[in-house]
Amino acid sequence: MQSRLQQCIARNELREGKAKVPRTAIANTSNKLEMPSCAEGFDELYFVSIVDDAINIDEWRDSECTSMNLIRRCEYMNSRWIR
């Protein structure tokens, strides 16, 4: 999920009581986030974002994932043919 710091802070400001998180906690967590990679072993990745208050899901924009998914599909197909 795409996480933009200013949007996270704005959504947090709408919360009340214990649901509201300190701004420093949001900023610190934001600094720790990193983009996933197909090299980590994911079968598929999608890019999820919020556009005009709607959830938008797109294919992952990384040539590494495209080629790794193609290799995995070929390996799968080959394993089915060998049996």
C-alpha cells in the first residue's frame, strides 16, 4: 500500500482517543518502510494506492518481477510436463 507521510498524518488527525497515534510514531514508522521486491520470494506483487478516496490496484512496475514471474510460470509448466 502506498503510504505518503502527509496523508497518513492527515488521516490520523481525524481519529480520536486511543486510535490517534503520536506524529513521531507515524514519522518513525514511515522512515522504516521499504519497497518490497520479487527477489524476496513473493509470487506476485501489486501496487495499491488511494485515488480520490477509492482503492486503486495496479500491476507491480518492476521488470525484475515480470521476469521472475515468467521464470516461475515456466518452471511450473515444466514440472507439470515432466510428470
